[in-house]
Amino acid sequence: MDQEHSKSSIVEIKNFSFFYGESQTLYDINLSIQEKCVTALIGPSGCGKSTLIRSINRMNDLVEEARHQGEILFQGDNIYHPNMEVISLRKRIGMVFQKYNPFPKSIYENVIFGLRVAGIRDSKILEETVEKSLKGAALWDEVKDRLHESAFSLSGGQMQRLCIARAIANEPEVILMDEPCSALDPIATAKVEDLLHELSKKYTIVIVTHNMQQAGRVSNYTAFLFMGKLIEFGSTSDLFTTPREKKTEEYITGRFG
Amino acid sequence: MNIPERFKPSRSVLMIDQWMTRFIRFGGMSLIIAVFGICFFILSQVIPLFGGAEITLLHQFKLDSHFKPLTLILDEWGELPLFVNENGEVRSISQKDGRTTLLINLVSDLKGNLTALRYEPEQNNLLVGTDALEIAVYRIDYERFQDGDQMQGNPSFHKIQSYSIEKLLRENLFKSLKGKTFITDLAYVESGSRKIIASTIKSEEGYHSYLIKLKEASSLLGGGEVTFDGLDELKGKAGENIQKVYVNNLADAVVGLDATGTFFYYWLDSDGIKLKQSFVPFDEEKPIFADFLLGGNSFYIIGGEGSNLIYSLNLDKNGEERLFQKTKQFNHLVPTSSYAFAKSLRNKAFLVAAEKEISLRYATTENIRWEGESLVPIQHVALSRKYEHLAYLDSANQFSLYKLNDPHPEGGWRTFFGKIWYEGASNPEYAWQSTGGTDDFEPKLSLIPLIFGTLKGTLYAMLFSFPIAFIAALYTSEFLHPRLKKIVKPTMEVMASLPSVILGFIGAFWLAPLLSDRVPSLILILIFLPLVAVFLGIIWAQLPNQLRRILPKGMEFFISIPVLLLAIFLAWKLGPLFELIVFTVIDPTTGQVIADFGTWWSQITGLPFEQRNSLIVGIAMGFAVIPIIFTISEDSLAQVPLSLRSASLACGASRWQTAIRVVVPTAAAGVFSATMVGLGRAVGETMIVLMATGNTPIMEWNIFSGMRTLSANLAVELPEAPFHGTLYRVLFLGGLILFLMTFIVNTIAELLRQYIRERYKTL
Ligand SMILES: Nc1ncnc2c1ncn2[C@@H]1O[C@H](COP(=O)(O)OP(=O)(O)OP(=O)(O)O)[C@@H](O)[C@H]1O
Ligand SMILES: [Mg+2]
């Protein structure tokens, strides 16, 4: 099965362990993420989901005294190799955070932030990108008349979609989403979930979620983490219907977590 | 509603809560009251500066109608008014009943009848001249004695000069004057050993004016014997006869007036008398009255139509000669054929009456201090020597004596904020010079140079400190290793608590001499530092990652600091060479080519180069301001939520881009208020400017000259300012302006800060 997947796997996590100072958070994770699929990471709080997803675009570099072992390959290159350009890596692996975090700028400026820092000035490109990204994030119709208003004038759900638009404006290959719906109400959540379907046609998506139904609805593959260890990984339908591990079954049926 | 007991707050909680609410409200109110109280106090000290003069009537007596007074004289204490009658009698007016007492007859031992009388208050002389061409000069002295519970002054009259002009003319071979002759005008001035009598005689042919020079033999005991030293007739440019003569109290300037209304200015020195200038003050009017004001620099002229103005002896446009220039113009007087005039001997005020109207005016500011009207035309006016009383005599022989209360005659908006043409200056100007050497000194009290100095000092301090503090704060919050951050911040806070007197001391006694001949080095440092820093950054970016990894993140400065220090050292050492190449000038004294930045600067820009200059203030004050801006900015930069930084980095921004595009705008409000707090400190800073500049109140942005700030001015002048005097109140006014400046800066800062915060607020 591994052999079969590796053809189209875009991120390969190999024997990856992670430490915050002295305390180990991730233990020897092996996981391969398939291109243009939605991969869900589930597991009880504190099991290391965020740590793992943040390792994929090296956001953990911000944390002092963090260490890792093993490697993560992105299209075959180890992202922790000294010669890896972190900036271009992050352009290729975008991220949407748990709590929507638009910049204190206009909606327009928020979307094109990635292009601006990349030095793109051509206003035609910028405008096209704004429209395309906002459409991609299913936000265009709601904000097209107020692009130059502050991003803070949007509702929470709109802001989260704005953050998604910001992430896809860079046209990344992978989008990492850490509980993107946890701060949203059911209707906004539904909108984002619909969006995920659309996005998965173009992008590879890794999503962390606490919501089993959501994982079931949106993902093709699911990884179950427990206490920093990858307990089970497989196609979502398999994992939810016939879990191989007892822990997995207990967790998805809600007996703990 | 019945609340179960367990949900009820306890009584003590409620009581403490209530009590604290009241206490806090009380505290807040008292604070507001205290601030208002201080403002009120300062205002109450300042307001009198803008008030006019007040007078209160002391006495009013009717003199005998057969008296025809020629002049009115007030003594120093306003106790014993005198007048001189047309027959030469000096009479005092009793303040009890208005009865007059004959004191002396000035012409009793002269030949002829009194035809000319002049009172010269500066030296307290009474001059008389007769139709027998005899003159005499009397000095009035006062002897104080106790009369009951009151002090009384008893005047005595000493004849100090007396000459027969007729005899002098004859002895000096002047051709004799035809027909009936009499003396019409007189002047007498003593200045050191020089004494001058000016006298005008009318004959059938018209007027003749003569200048009699006297010489006093110097002796150890003071005044020696006075001898005659020459006689000159004064003539206009084309030989015009002079009708009236005025001599200033320094006895160096003589002004004559001819029949056409032209004034001639003669300059007197040991060589003799030179006609220097002629001027016509009015196009159409005839000059009716003229006199020198206190100090002998300003010449006050009234025309027949009521125009009145001042010509002052000022340096001309080329700055070579002192000539009369029209400097002041006053409100019109009622046109009349004779004006009554008296000048103050305390300041530049004078009292002038035209017909029924009387006004007290101030020459420097052109202000009217007080105005009044009597029922009948006024004939004579007088001011007491101390500027505490004024008196006038009207045509109905009614004498009125007033107490004059005008503590701040030189005050007013124009004095403090406007341009004024001071005596001796070649232009109207903003100037501050509160005290001078002499009694007749005109205090220059414009606050504009001080406000300018405050802004200048603040500007240079901010130019120096803001970039350093801001970049340091940005580096510390965004790039520095957290462990070092813990050391840097407290260190900066210690720096903030450094007493400014130490910074001032270092600035004045170490930095100023060090930099005075090393400006080229400083310029080189300013060029080298950014260049080297950028260069270093480029090289660092080129290095392979393996090499860069050797240094942990945030420790990069371990290599940059030695390189930058080396750059500074090199720049410092190369400075003199740089000076030798670039800043060469021809020494004006020796004619040789020399390399000296100071001389170069003065020659190129025409501005002075001083050792204690704005650069030193900028650096020294900058050091006082840097820690403030640094700590507050660093705090607000560090408070930018991590989520924004993460979002930016996740979009592919570099750390530098994140810092500039996300962190700085988001923290802009904080950085801005940090700058404003720093600005407030710089505006009010006293010790550093006091010590590190020459405290000259000049108005130029030249970085190589000093300044005087409002606060330093307060520190410099307060010890010398007499309690409740004008200077004392002006210093309070300066304080008030300082307060207003900081208030305005803070208000604008707060409004802008709120605007920025609203714009860049984070969730
Ligand atoms: N910056 C950090 N420094 C030290 N320890 C950390 C840090 N971030 C997370 N941890 C620890 O690592 C472990 C895993 O945290 P992580 O955030 O990855 O969990 P999670 O699975 O995302 O949990 P949740 O579902 O609650 O978000 C936790 O025990 C947490 O305390
Ligand atoms: Mg998490």
C-alpha cells in the first residue's frame, strides 16, 4: 500500500520526533501525505497535532529550544536541510490558523500580502489574484464592493475565509489548516467545509480537527495521533468504519478524548 | 425578589467596594483640581503683564489765577510738585491745601527778563535764559527729612553754570546780532568731563543757535574747575539757521531743527562737531515738539497735525554708522499748536497731552498705557522720577496729582510674540535680552527665540535619538536572542534613570571639546556606518547556510559589532585626512590655505561655528531620550500578537518583511506615543541644554550654533528676576508656554495615537 501511495505522495514524514526543550512531543512519526487529497489529523487535545502540522512548514522554527529528529520530505527534499529556503518553502506550503488572524490592513491588502512580500507590484496581477483568491475562498460575492475596507469589518467566518484566500493567493502546493473551524458557528463551518471540497481539487490539504463528523465529511485520509504517537493512518472510510487499533475505535466513538 | 443567602455578596465586600469607589473619585477630582490650580496660579502671575496702567487721584488744587506756569516738575516721591512761573519764580504746591510757596527766583541775579526755560529731568537741571542773553543752569537737589510721621523732601537749588552769551560771542569774534535779541531755547548736558550748553537766540535776522563747550579739569576729588572750551554756531547743510537744539544725555548727539521742519544730526567728539545727517520726519506737517527719550537714543517728534513718531540712532543697513532712522509710529494726537510732554526716567514711557486729551505711551512697544481727558485743555504734564506719580496743570490753573500704578509698562503681545525695533538694532527683530548694563537699557523680552530654541533643541535631539532608539527597539524585539533581550532592556532602563546633569556635564566638558575639531570624522562615521552595515548584510546573505548556522539566530551582532566598531575607528582616524581633502579654505587673516571645518563652515554658509552647539545638545539630549523611546517602543513592538507574525511568515515573508510590514504598522500607535513621550522629555529638558550650549537666544537652524530653550531660560534667569517684577512674570509666561507646548504635543499625540490604534487594532 505504501508503495502504491508513494507515487503521488507530496509530503513524506519519516521517523520524525519533536522536542520542546527536554520534553518530547512527537515520537517517531511516519506519514505520507497524498497530493490533491485532504488528510485529516485527529487526536485528543495535547497529542501533538498542531506540533506536527507546524513542523511541515517549519513554523516551529519560531519556538525557542525546539529540536527534532528524523526528516520531512517535501517533493523529495528534506525541508530541514540547511540549504532549504524557508521562505520559498512557506510559499509552497501555506497555512491557515485555528484563530483567524487577518492583518490590520484592508481586505485587499490582506489577500495580496504574500505577493507584496514577494515583490510583485503589477497592479493587474494583484487585482486578478485578489479576485481569484477571494472567489476560491468563496468570499468574493460578499466583499467585492468593500475590498478596501478594514479586514476587521468582516464577520468571524468571513475573516477565516479571508485567511484562506490569503493562503491560496500564493498558489501553494499544500495548505495546512489547524482547526480552521473551531472559532466558527455551524453555518460558517459548513461554508468552509464546502470550500475544502473545492480546494482539494487543486491543492493538497492537511487539516487538524476535533470534529469527527468533519473529518469524515471532508477528508480522504485520516491520521490518528495519541500521546505524540501516530496510532493509525489510512483512508478515512476505512479508519472510521473499520479501525485497526482499539485506541482509534475508542476515540472515534467518543469513549475518551 | 428573594435571593438565596449564598448568592448574596457579603456586607464587607459591598462596603469596601463603595468606599473604594468614593475614594478613587475623590482622588481623581483632587488631581484635576490640583492641575487646574497650578494653571490658575501661573495664569494669575502672567495676566498682569497684559494689563494697562491705572491711576488714582491724590490731590486736585486750583492755583491762583495770576500764576502763569511755564513748566511743572515732580520730585522723586511725588510729594512736592513745583512749577516755574513766567517771571522765573519757582514755587512749590503744598499737598495739604494747595497753597504755593516761593522757593527761589531763578533770574533774580541775571540781567534781563526770563525768555527761555527748560527743565531737564535726567540730570534734574533747570535752565533759564534772558533777553539780556544771560543763561544759568540750576541743579535741583532734594534733602529728605522727617516731618511728623511723614518723610518730606526739601528742594535746594544750586547754580552750576552761568554765562553771558553776549560776552562769549563778543570774545569769540562772532558778528554781533542786530536789534532786539533774546534767548528762545536752551539745553545743557554733562557727560563725564564733557559739558555742553546749547542756546538759541532770536534777533531781527532770525534764529541763531550756538553750542558752548566746557571742559572740567579732572581732579582726584571729583569735579574740578570748569573752563570755557569753545563756541560754535550750528548751521544746517546749506547754512540754514537752526531754531531749536536738542542734546542727548551722552552729550554726543546734537539735533537741530530749522525753519522748514528739517532736522540735522551733529555728532560730537573730541575733534569737534560734524554734521552727519539731515532728515524730514513729516511730509506735510511741521514738527511742533521734539525731545530725546530716556537713554538719549530715541528722538520723539510730534507734528502739528498730531502725528507722533520716533527716530532712533541705529546702525544703518551697511552696519557702519549710527544714523537716525524712523522706528516707531504712534496713534495720532489731537492736532494743536503746543503739546505738553514729560518722559519717564525709569523706562521708555512718556506722557503727552494735546488739548484736553492726555495719554501715557510706551516707546518700545508703541502701546498706549493709559488715556484720559480733562475738562479744559492741558498745559503742562509731569511724571515723577520713579514712574509712580503723574501730574498735570490745565488752562484753568487746576493742578491734579495722580498715583500711577503701571508695574509692567513694557508688557503686551507685541513684546512677547511680535517683532520690535529696539534701539540700536538695524531691523525689527525677535530678541531676548532681559538685562543690560545701564539703567536706560531696553529689556528685550520676545519669547519667540526661546520657543525657537526649544523646538531646535528638540528637533536635533529627536533627529539623533529617534532612528537609533527605534531601530534598536525593532532589532531587540524582532531579531535579538531572547536571552540577550533580558539583559538589554534593564540596561536601557538604567540609562533612562541617568541624571541629566551628568549627560550635560559629559556633553559640555568631554563631547564638545572632543567633537569641536572632529566634525569631519563624525561625518565619515555617518557615511561609514550605514554602508558597512548594508555591506555586512549582503555578505552575510551570500554565505552558505552551513556557515551561517554557526551563529545561533539573534546572535548575529557578535560579528557585526566588531566590524562596525572598526568602521567607527577607521572613520575617526580618517577624519583629519578627509578634512584635509574636502574642507579647505583660505584663512582670512593669514591668506594661507588651511583645512579647518569650522572656518570652512562659517565661510560656506555664513553661519557661526561654536564649540557648544546643537549637535552636542542633540547627542547629549538624545541619550536622555533614547531609553524612553526605546523601552516604550520595544514594549509595544513585542506586544504585537504572535499570530500576526505567524501569519506573515506563513505567507512567505522574511523576518525583516514581517517586522516592517506587519509588526511596525501594528505597533505604530505605541511607537508613536513613545516618540511623543520622548519629545515631551526633550521639550522640557533643562540641564543638558543649559550645560551643553552657550544659551544664546538666537534664531537660526544652524546645527553648529547653540540655542536657548524656554526651560533653560527659566533656570538661567529666575535667580536674577525680582519677585513680581516684569522679568519674573515673563518667566512664568515662558513656563506657561512650555506647558501649553507639551499640552498641545500630548493632545495631538493622543488623538493621532487613537487614530492609528483604531486603524491598526488587532483582534
Ligand atoms: N511552544 C511550546 N513550548 C513548549 N511546549 C509546547 C509548546 N507548544 C505545545 N507544547 C506542548 O506540546 C504538546 C502538544 O501540543 P500541541 O499544541 O501540538 O497539541 P494539539 O494536539 O494541537 O492540542 P489541541 O487539540 O488542544 O490543539 C502539549 O503537551 C503542549 O503542552
Ligand atoms: Mg492544536
